[in-house]
Amino acid sequence: MKKKFIVRSALLLLAALLITSAAGCGSAALSDIYGYIPNESDGAAAALPVSEAVQSPPGSAGLDERGSYYSMEDVRDYLIQYGHLPDNFITKDEARALGWEGGSVEQYAPGCAIGGDRFMNREGLLPQKSGREYKECDIDTEGKSSRGAKRIVFSNDGLIYYTDDHYESFTLLYGEEN
């Protein structure tokens, strides 16, 4: 029994070291995450109500691709600039491999935040289009004891939304709903 515990602990430690290594917590380009980026011939998006767009170019053009970012502005700008989440984001599955069962991921992956999992848009609040998929990430969780309600939800065709009320409402940060 003790040997199994030691082996399991060693595997969890190895996973933690790999995930939180100097290279960051893992990232993938949008095309890698989805394996497909649709084009205009895939159909029109449904016109569903969301807050007015805050169309602004990246405010931090000098974001380091290897940097860690947590704020809405920085993560938005990073997605626009690089097309994938910063390396400090790990998926729920990656966090679970480290022993995480919910809440803050800090004690399992210091400096990391949850992000990159599929957002299903079950309530239909975001525009739907053939081939469009959404991913989500936590916002402003660095050093916090919970994941909070703030999220960025982004699509494989360039839309970026923000919610600060855990998916009750969304503000379009970037892209055009057409």
C-alpha cells in the first residue's frame, strides 16, 4: 500500500513539474485546439442579444508570448495577438491530473489558471454558426481562493466575449457577429 502511494505521489509530482515547467502551463493555437477554422461559407451566425462590442485593438502590443496573464484586458490582447491562451492556463483535465477537484487551482499548479475547456453555449446567449466552437478561461484568479465568476469565452473564428456574472450576460470584446 505504501509503495502504491509513493508511486502515485511521484507521478503526480512529475505531472505537476511538466505542466508548470519553465515553458508554462501549456497552450495551443486556436487551430490546434479546434482542428478546424470555419470560413464564411459555413453559414451566418444567429443574431442573439449581447452587450455592445468594445472594439479596441490590442492595448498591450508588447505582450510576451511566454508571459503569464490573468486580467481581462491582457488575456483578450494575448488572444488577439497570438491566437491562443497564455501558457499559464491549464485545462480542467490537466488540473485534475495534479489532484485538483474544483475551486482554486493555485495549490496544485502555482501561477496557473483554468482555461482552454470547451464552452457549450447551452443557453444560446452567444451567436451560433455552423462549425463555431467556444472555449473559456478564468479571469483575475491569480492568488485567489476561488475561480470566481469572471470568464473570457472565445470562438475558433475570432470572437472574444467577457462575462463577470458566470455566463448570465456577455460583452463582446473583439470580433464581429455576422
